Amino acid sequence: MLAGHRGHDLGLRNRVDWLLDPARAEKILEDLQRLRDEDPPPCRVAGGMTAEPLPVALEAYTLYARVNLNDPTTWYSVETLMKRLRRLLEELLGPELGMLPTSGGSESALTGLYIAREATGRNIVMASRAAHASIAKAARILGMRLIEAPVDYDLRLDVDSLRRLLRAHQGRVAVVVVTLGVTDNGAIDPILEAAEAAWESGAVLYVDAAWGGFPLLGRPAARGMILPRSGPALVGIDFHKHITPPPSGVLLANTPELLDVVEYQAPYMPSGRQQGLPWTRTAAGLAAAVAALEALGQDGVEKLAQHLYELAERVAEGLRAAGIPVQGGPSTPLVAFNVGRRADSVAEALRRQGWILYPSRLPGVLRYVAKWCHTRSDVEEIVETVALAASRGL
Ligand SMILES: *Cc1c(COP(=O)(O)O)cnc(C)c1O
């Protein structure tokens, strides 16, 4: 019988004394703690796309920090975690998902575009101009040609233009990318129409739901759109944008065979094979996702989504009431608002109150991203600060 983790740790500490001076190690850790304490309090970073992990997720993460996800034969609990996460996601998205844990949206996109290229033998990526920068990056790494389709006023993919572009490049488009939760304003692309157009032209659909996927999983009416089923589709969803520490994401396939493309020989590994683009990687994000989703349950996922949308609604309503233009929705729990040439001074006023909001690619626009650890009074404080700073000097 193997010793438990805690027992292991004690043994290791005794065994390392010949190599490391414990007093020196202690001093280094104290120094790192001091550095860490200078970072902003996590929930105050209200513009970033990541969030403070749920405490249960952080514990599970730490428990699995040293486990190699790439070696499930030796670390056999990884297979169990994989099964449990797949089962949880199948309860929400329907049966027979292919699932590959990834480090997040950018690895999911790189893998997804690669799969589409290999599966179709084609080389063009079609994405909207508002797609995340990681799509252009993945296309470039893969030597694929990116063609950008126009967007409407709310930064949603224009499907008529997409259809025209697909016709103009008939037989050469490997993948059509849609975004659920555009980084600049939270917009949702018209996914079902885009999927239909993609499949008619023989392309794979890639859904970038890195940030928007988790809140949409908590909206029963919207959940069905995340992974359309009538043709080949892949979706990337990040848990580290909302509930777990990074790296913690998944790439899901509605046709599990699509993931066979990234199955490789691994002659020296006990299993003889491995899946996904990286080799050694931590199982921590996988364990954190399992722990967070099991602790929440479907009810909790819905309750959390409700909380995020309520926060975003409050910010949007409060800002509109103060005469500040809000872009779109919020169709996902992100509020992009336009304070024009006062953007820098508004961001500075927020910073003085301890709130960090981020800019967007749209000039004069700042973004509030809702987090589970924000309260009503938090968002009221943000709205008041923005309203005051935006009106000053007008
Ligand atoms: C965050 C994000 C990404 C990149 O994901 P990482 O997890 O940072 O690799 C890609 N697309 C969208 C829409 C995102 O929000």
C-alpha cells in the first residue's frame, strides 16, 4: 500500500536535507510571499478575463500539481478524473463528447485549427475581425491562411459576408471560427447560422467559448448553442476564466473521432501513446475543474451564471442611467462602456478606489468582467466611480 500524499511529503522533506538548506528555502519562500502580497487583491481585478479560483478548486489544484496528465498509466487517478469531467460536461452538453484537457483557449484553438486542417486537407481559417488574437496566432503557427469576415456594430460575425467569403474560397476553407463571448464587448456570434454555412462548404466549426462558455453552461436556454451537433464541431471552454486556477481548459468535440488526429505514438511511455499537442503537463487544472464542477453541481453552475449576469445587468443599467453608452447586451456577463476621451482618467479614478478595469480594442471603451466574488455593493461602487469620473470636466 502506497503512503498518502501527506505521508509522502514528510518523507521527501527528510530526504532533501543533503541538497537544500531548510533555512534558506524558508527565506526564499518568505521573500516570494512578500512579492505576492504586493499584487492586487484578486477580486479587485475586475477587467481581466481570469478570476480568483473557488477555494475547493485551489485545493484540488494543489493536490494534483505534481501529477503528469500525460502519463495516465502511472498516475492512474487521471483516467478517473477524465471520466468524471467528461460525465459532468455530457450532463450539460449531451452524450458522446470527445474531450481533451488543455491549458486554455489558446491551446484549444491551436489544437482545433490543426485538427480541422488535418481532417479536411484544407488550409484557410475564416474568423470574424473581432475573434480573439489567439486565432490569428494559431493560424500563423500552423501556416494556415486567415481570412477575416466583417462584423456588425455589436462586433458579431456577419453571416451574409461569411457565406460570400465561403463561396469565393469554395473547397479551401478548413475551419470557420465563431466566438461566444467576444473579448472586447462580450458579444455572441450567430453560431447556428455560421455552423450551417461552414458545414455546407465542408468546413469544421470551431467555437471559441474560452471565456463565455462557462457562464453559458449555466444558462439552460443558451446551453444548446455551445456545441451544435449536425456537423463536425469543436469547442474550447476555459474554467480558469471563472472558477479554477490556470491552466484549466478543455477542447470538446461533438464527434470523438476528431480528436484521433492529435493521438501520437509515445514509445517510451507506459501507455505507448499520448494525446494532445504538449507532452508533459500538469493534471492540476483538470482536478480543479472536476472539484469545482462537482462542488457546484448543475444547480450551482446555474446559480453562479445568474449571479454573474445580475452583476453585469446592474453595471449596464447603472451606467446607462448615468448617461454612459453601453455596448450591446450584456449577452454574456461583460460590460463594455464608452467613456470616450475620459477613458484614461476613469480607469485612474477606479484604480484609486482599488478597482482595475481593462481597455478594449474599441477606442474609449473600458470593460467590466463579472466575477463570482463580486457583490452588489462592489458593482455599485464601480458604477458610481465611473459616473463621477466620466462627468468631471465635461
Ligand atoms: C482568454 C481567451 C482566449 C485565450 O485563452 P487562454 O486560456 O488565455 O489560452 C481565447 N479566446 C477567448 C475568447 C478568450 O477569452
